[in-house]
Amino acid sequence: MSADQRHIDAFLEMKAVERGAAANTLEAYRRDLEQFAAHLGAQGTTLTAAANADVSGWLAGLSEAGLSAASRARALSAVRQLYKFLVAEGQVENDPTHGQSGPRKKRALPKTLSVAEVDKLIAASAARTESAAGIEQVRALRLNCLIEMLYATGMRVSELVSLPRSVLAGDARVLTIKGKGGRERLVPLNASARAALERYLAAISGEGRVSSKWLFPSKSAEGHLTRQRLAQDLKALAEEAGLDGERVSPHVLRHAFASHLLDRGADLRSVQQLLGHADISTTEIYTHVLEERLKKLVHQHHPLAKKP
């Protein structure tokens, strides 16, 4: 067994015994580390003799081989952890991965829906309330209310389903939401959402369920509607509306809320406050909407844009 293989085995044993790494994780580490060691061997060097340039050359080779940014980032992470272990064990003095920047992964754009698709979803939920009866009508009114509120406020699904009934106290045009970290924010309710909420409240009042402290009571362990149940109901409704159920979720409606606001001229800071993001960098994922709007603006209105 080579010295490099012994170092890799010792590192993996540490990960298994001290860190409790899963078998699949250990196998992924082994694969990446042995490929790195093989690269070094082909260059006539070893793990303990490798320099910064050797790591750079290995990363460049992975890129040329067509490995995705995510795969390259994972492999570099494994090698970094190996060298951290070897330094701690006194096997190497200098870590050759120091200063190496990992490949930048493209930030995935949020999945969203068009205004027309949201309209279809809302229309389908409204149609259900008219065709259903009894308990099914109550559920239909609840779903219609939830969709209207999601799209009107951009609330997180966890915030919405766990709203206490006390949130209705005060001005009916706004809700005080307690978000992540216990931070409170005000979110406005448009007329459509308020009307849907009033219809739902009238229905549950008739069902004798006003004693619950939750706005959307349920027989779940939490006492209120669960996120999972809402997601299931939403997917079923989407298919009923002629949409792809896999594209529709409570979180997608939150994205639609933010994207449609920005597309119509809202500034990023205001959207940040409405979404309850602590850092504006989180909201900046929606800047693709602003970029597209600016491109359209230039194309439509710049005097040179339409010249052949």
C-alpha cells in the first residue's frame, strides 16, 4: 500500500469514527481523494509533497474534463479536509489548498409562475368554492383564502399556516407577521385576499370552530394546517387548473409575489421588507426580473434599438 493510500485511509477512518460519516459520504470522499492522488502520481509527486500549483492544475483538469461546478466544489472540499487532517497529524507543514478558490456555482433562479398562471390557479380555487358543499366547501374556501393570502403577501408557508387567530385584531388591511428569528413585519392584504378571508371565516364560524387559537385549525399534531397538506392541495388544484402540478407550490407563489412586484416597478428594498429577508443579498436573487425589465425598456424605447 502506498503512503498516499495510507493517508487517505487514515483520514476516512477518522471521518467514520470521530465524525460518524455515512457510508455513501465516505465512498464519495474516497473516490475524489484517490482521483486526486492519481493526478499527483501522474505529475511525479505525492500528497505530502504537493504544492499549490498541483492543486490548481488538478482543478483545471476537472474543468476541462467537463465536470460540473458542483462536482468540482465537492472534490475540492474533500481535498481541503484531507489536508486539514494531514496538517493536524503533522504529516505536512503547508496546506497546498490554501488560497484556492472553488468554482463558482451559478445561483439557481427561483421557480415562479406568470401572472396568467396565478390567475388560473385563483380562478380554479374560486370555482371549487361554488361547486362544493358542506365540509368540502369549507376546505375549498380555506384553500382559496390561503392562495389569495400567499400571493397577496409573499408570506413563507410556515408563517401562513401557523398564523394565530389574534392576527386579525386591529387594522384588517394589514397583518403583523412573526417571521424567522422572531422578527415582526407588517404585510398588506389586498381587497381580494380580505374578501377571501372573510368568506372563509364566515364558513368556519358556521362550523363551530372559532374556539381554536389558530386561523387555519386542523386535527394535526400542531393544531393547525400543515405545510405538507397545503402543498398537496395546491398541486392537486394546479392540475385541475391545467397547470403542471410539479411547478406549483406555496414557495413558488412566494416567488411569484416578489417577481411580479419587481416586474411592475417595486424597488428591491421594499420587496426585501415584505418578504422578511434579514439581508438584502437574499432578495437579490430576484434581480434577474429587474434585468429583464431593463432590457425590455431599452429595446422598446431607445431611439437606436429599432434601427436595422
